[in-house]
Amino acid sequence: MIRAIEFYVDMIFVTAKAWILDLLSRFLPDWMVVLASITISGVVILCMGPIIMMYLTLLERKLIGRIQNRYGPNRVGKWGLLQPIADGIKMFTKEDIVPANADKIVHLLAPIVIVVPALMVFLVVPFGERMTAVNLNIGLLYFIAISSVTVLPIFMGSWASRNKYSLLGGMRTAAQMISYEIPMTLAVVPAIMMSQSLSTNTIVLAQAGDYDLHWFIFTPWGIVGFIVFFLCATAECNRPPFDLPEAESELVAGFHTEYSGMKFALFYMAEYMNTFTLCGIAATLFLGGWQGPFFPSWLWFFGKTFVLICVMIWFRGTFPRFRVDHLMGFAWKFLLPLTLVNILLTALWQFTSNLAAWFWSILVLGISLWTLVKLNRTFVPEKRHYPLES
Amino acid sequence: MTVFGWGVFKGMLVTFKNFATSYFRKPDEGGIFTVQYPEEREKTIENFRNFPFLVYDETPGKIRCVACGICERECPTKCIHIEMETDATGKPARRPAVFDIDYGLCMNCGMCEEVCPFDSIFMDHAFEVTAVPMSVNFNEVEIGTALTALDQKKTKVSAERAEGLVRHKEKLLKPNEYFQRIRPTLASAIDQKRKAAEEKKRAAMPLRHNAPDGPVPGRENADGQTQPSATQEPK
């Protein structure tokens, strides 16, 4: 009985969609039912993206406020719940200013284009059991490919603005996002190796085990992979402490200096939706996706994702911004070798028995971390003394 | 030896502690110290000072100010404008006909309060001052509703708003009871001083004081005419 209720709650969204399609199939020909099925998934994603973005801004402002001993927004509606709507109205009513010397068409296109990949990656995120919009067998590859397109519209916007600060911000974005793409992709490889699939669904299913708790993060390579992936994800969506592209103390507002009103809001929307999907994929790859005991699968997925988002917000409330050379050095000189070691470690784990695997993994990790830290130490010249001749 | 990356975790612990304690700690223990302003207010301390006001004793006619003009001269921003009243014969009446303070200029320094020898001008506590058009009597407007009153009156822009910042005598006058309420310590001390000075003066002029029909020492008689009084003399 309890199992049945659990199953029903778990499948509530899947059942709802099946019910609607069943209803439609009585009046419509088959090909239109297929179209309707696509439309339903599409509409749900198109609505969910912006709504998640709106309430992420509220969550972020609230948490940051608490971290800084403030209340955060609390005047519009109970607990400020209507604040995102008020912000939206404000953004829509603002004047749209285009610089006189800007490339008008590209300036207009950039904020529109940036939302497209941010929405497209929602397709392969497994929100729950049987709740992936499109179960691509190359889902992860698709995700990595699409999310890396985000550099392009940002650079479009910065170039079209004809502004020094924008261009600097765009340059920084390009450098940062391309650099962090590499360790991010390599950090994903162990998960692909162990689940032997690129499909996000299969990767989640590979983490089932007893009590659905056989998550990849409970292995040494999983922890390393997760941490590297998460740091790279933070850098990918330009969040502090990796927010150099929009460093307001150096670049006014970086690539969106010349954007106002809804165009600016679209940049923000893309950023927050990227945050959500990257956290969702991090949860999928290493935290078992929707796998988990007792609760319905979609609750597990959203719970894990929001915990990761809260950690990102926590980062923002804690860390000062990186210096540019430190940022690049961190990606190329620390994360990249670490991910390479991690891939070897995964192979070691696969071909060694359990206890020995733990021993060897920790040994190899310890040695490689120690070496990397030693090699990455900044060179500080010894202070020279010039004793006076007496 | 410190572990590499330990500082990162220490920093995150600090922010987490701040986050968690903001829910239950009191403001002075490191919790949230925001005051939700229009609903909550901090208690105004007695010596808080905002724009000056004029004190009168029993009725608005019994104004303490004698239009000596010391404050006008001492004011660093020259925001006070005084004209002395004259009676029918052209004799100065030792009370102001015009007493304007431009709130747009006043910087709340409190110089006027310090230099006034007649204990007439003091710094007010009312800080919720908006440029209300002259048609709205600011003293009648409840604290915090000034803006609403402004909206209802459908103020004309610019000119009238700037005009609203110049406070005339009628709006500057506030009773001694109000002064007693907002700054009890100073007000009682001044009342005592004034009472003592008056009694000394009475003792010095027993005849005049004891005469039943003689003029009462004070600035004013029934029809509002002022007379020079002992208490008004500079001490």
C-alpha cells in the first residue's frame, strides 16, 4: 500500500502528462498527439526556466542578506515573495538605451541568443524518474556542447556595445569560460567511465545500489570529480568568486555595461538558469540525480540541486574575487592536472578490490595534491639584506 | 603547519555562523540590527537635534523671542530671517513680525539655540519633514503622513515645493509643553531659571507687583500688546 502511494507520488507529473495525452488521443490523429507531447514538455520547460530564475534571485538576496546580518527583501508580499514580480515589472518599464556607436543588430541579438542555450540544456536534465524531456543517448555531450555556446552571445554583447569596459569583460569571459571548460569536461569523464554511458538517465541509474545511495560522490574519485566540476560550474556561470567578467569594481559591469531594462534582465536570466542547470547536472553526475530513499524522485533532484545552489550563494557571500592570473593559473595548473590524475584513479578503482582501492586512491590523491600544491606555490624571492660596513 | 586551503573553510564557517545566528541572536549580540523604519522606530534620545523651533509660553501670542536678531547674525548658513514688529507709533514692539527659517539651508548645527539669551529657540525632534505646500499646516499633519497629505493636495511641482521648505513663524511656534515633552531635562532647567529670574525681578519691584490694577510683568496683556518685561532682559 505504502509502496503504491510512493509510486503514485513519484510518478505524479508523468501520470498527469500521460492523462492529458490520453485525453487528446481520443480526438486527434496520432501525429498531432506526438506534437502535443513535445509541446507539453517544451511549455513546462519554458515556464520553469524563468520562474526558477526569478525565485533564485530572491533566494540569493535573502541568503546573502542573512550572511551579512540583514533581512533581504521583505517589503513586497509576505517574506518578499512578490519581489521577483516587482523586479520584472520594473525591468519591463525601463528605458531601453542603445549606445550611439553600437552595432545595433548584434547588440539586440546578444541577450536574445544567450537565453537559447540556457533553455536548451534543460532538455537533458533528469528532473525525476522518467522525467527527462529528451532522453538523448549523448545527453552529457549535448549538455557540454550547448553550455559552452554561452561564451558566444556574451562576447557578441560586449563587442557590439562599443565600450572599453564591455570589451574587457567579454575578453575575460572568453578566456575564463574556455579555460574552465577543459577541467569541467575532464572531471565528468570518470562518471562516464563508471556508468559506461553518455546518457544522463543511464548515469543516474548507475548510481542506484542499496537504498538508492550508491552515489558516485561516496568514492574518492567521485569526491574529487564533484569538487572540480562544482568549482568549474561556478566559474562557468560567472558567479563569485569567479565573477571577473562583471567585476564591478574594475569594469563597471563588464559585458553588460551598456545594457538596460529587459535586455539586461535577459543576461541575468541566462546566468541564473545556467546556475540551475549546472547544479542540476552536478547533482545528476555525482550526487545520484533523483536517486534517494523514501522521498519521491523529483523531490530528491530539486533538493540536491537547491543545496548546491545555496552553496554557490554561500561562496558569493564569503569569497573575494580572484585575480586574473590566479584564476587562469587555478584552472590550468591545478584543476587540469588534478582531473587527469582523477581519471587514472577511476581506472585504478575499477580494477582493484574494495579496501585496497580506498588505500591506493587516498595515497595517490594525497601525493598528487601535495605535489600540485608544492608546484603551484608562488615564487617569493628571499629578502636580501645589505649589512652596512661598520 | 597549516593545511592548504584551510583558510577557505574557515572563511566559509564565519559566514555560515553569521547566517545561522542572524535568526536568533539579538541586535547587540551580533544579530540583525536593522530597524524596520516606518513600523519600528528607535527611541529618540533627548539631545537629538533637528531643525529649530520657537517656544511660546501659554498662548502663541506669548512668544519668548524678542526679535533681537542674535541668532540671525550667528547662523552660519544665514537661514534665519527676522523682522521686528512695530506698533502704531512706529516704536519697536520687541517681538518678531516675521520669523522665517529656510529648512533648505539649515544644517541643524544648533548655534541659534546656543546663542539665544531669551531661551526662545531650540532644536526640534521632528525629523520627518517634507516640503509640504504652504496650504498644509505642517503642525497639524501627523508624523509619517506628511507625504500622504502632499499627495492629496496635488502639489504643483518645483516652485511651491521650495516654498514649503521656508517655515514661517506660525509653523515654527510650539508650546512650552511640547518642549517639556521632547527634552524634559533642559526644559525644566530653563523653566526654573526663568522662574527664579522672574521672582528676583518681582522682589526688586514690590510696589508694582502688589498693585492690584497694575500691569502684570510679562510681555502681553489682554489685547495682545506687548510690553517690555523684566524676564526678557539679557542676563
